[in-house]
Amino acid sequence: EAQVTQNPRYLITVTGKKLTVTCSQNMNHEYMSWYRQDPGLGLRQIYYSMNVEVTDKGDVPEGYKVSRKEKRNFPLILESPSPNQTSLYFCASRIQGRGAMNSPLHFGNGTRLTVT
Amino acid sequence: AQSVTQPDIHITVSEGASLELRCNYSYGATPYLFWYVQSPGQGLQLLLKYFSGDTLVQGIKGFEAEFKRSQSSFNLRKPSVHWSDAAEYFCAVGGQLTGGGNKLTFGTGTQLKVEL
């Protein structure tokens, strides 16, 4: 089954304790992206990657890191989490290149992060 | 810069009634427009998309949307709502002007409640 898998689904942590949220897709997609969803703000893009070893900032990258060492994986790293990073996070993927904009984003089921 | 406005935060309709969710966008060229639905605890699923051609597009689950360039709108409609349509709905805009990654910009969402 084609899917984007995020882990964990729920995570509670304390300020300053480094964490990683994993994302993996099995559709051989070049493009992957991380979003955070907050009430009243919709989805905002954190980082994206157009292919292996190619990453770039989205609209709200501060406090986050990503890496793209393999095509299927795109982990989100919070080196020193703070309470304002409490949010619902989504990973998404899609093809890149010709026809990309006509192709839908495939979303994971989300990771709900709470930082105390 | 591109943007999306969904003016209705919450909408309540009776089962069997018609539905229209509003979406207005700002974009410097012909946009790619999408509607996504998010059920509780799930990621976002594509309902329909517009990128060219017929301005009335059909999607899954009986939804349709009409692109009106003169009004910069892409409203989502359904003739008869079912209780299972209760969810949050997001409008999104993107296109060739968005630079690296062909970024999608999402609206803030409309929460639909269906009364039985």
C-alpha cells in the first residue's frame, strides 16, 4: 500500500531534550515536506526537499532541522524543543519535476508533539 | 506572495442539505488550486484539483468546485451532505511562480459539522 509513515503518533517531551520525528514513504517520491498545523493558522511549511541531499527552508524553519540522506526518509529534528513547538506535524511527499504541480501531496497521519 | 483565505472557520449544516465552502486566493498567474479534507486523527486527503480547462471540477465523495478567475475564488460544493462529511477542509494554492519546490500555500481551514 502506498503510504507516508510518521513515527511516533504522539510525543510528550520537556524543553531542551532533543527529539526526532521520522518520516518514510514507499512511493519513490522525490519531493518531501514537513508542515506544522496550529489552530487558526492552517498548515505552514517547515522544510522541504526536492531530492536526496537537497533541502530548503519553508515558511517557519526556525528551531528545526531536516536531513535527506535517502530518498524514502525525511526526518524532522528538534535540537532543543521549546513549548512554542507544541503542534501537530505532518510529513508529505509527491513526485517532483514535470507534472509535479498536477500531482497531489500524500500526507502521513501526523505526529502530535507536546513540549512542556 | 501567494495566499489563501477561507473566511468561514466553522460551518454547521443538516444532513441532506447543500454545502458551499468558500475559498479566495491571491496568486500572480494562473494558479493550481486544491481542496483537501482532514478527518479526525488523519492526514489530509485530496478531494479535487484545478490547473486548467473546465472551470467546474469534480472530485471524490460527490464534491465539486468552481474556479472563478474574476472573483479569485475556488468554492467547494456538495448538493447533499452526509454525516460522514464532518471534517476539516483546506483550500490550497500553488503554481509555477512558487519557486523551488512548487510550494503549496494552505488556508486556515473550515471545520464542518453535520447535524443529524
